[in-house]
Amino acid sequence: MENVNLAQMKSGEEGIIVAIQGGYGLMRRAEALGVRLGVKIRKISSQFMRGPVTVQVGNTQVALGFGMAQKIIVEKD
């Protein structure tokens, strides 16, 4: 098991969120999208060269900006 940020994961990989490295605003925005510590997350897709990253949290798919995805640390299964 290794820790990587969400932007580094390959499509289809899953893991558990272990850290969100950001300020209060980023934490609040992530929480509103269902992205919080201890939640299982799966990367669906990402765009080439810094585009949005699509992830699945529970039964919901969410698109995150590349910068936000870099601040979400995941422990891969």
C-alpha cells in the first residue's frame, strides 16, 4: 500500500482518502462533494495535461479540478 495524490492515480484504481492538504475553503468544498477522510474513492478518468479528474465516491461521480486532486492523498488498495 502506498500513498499518492489523486492526480497520480491511474483510471480504475481505488483507495481510501487519508489526508486533504489544503486550507479551510478547500476542506469545505471537498466535504460538500462527499470527499472526506476515510472514504473509499475510485478514479474514473482524467484529462491529459492538467484537466479535471473524475472520481466516484459511493454511488456519485464528481469532477474535481486538477489542483484540488493534487491535494487529496489516497492510500491505494
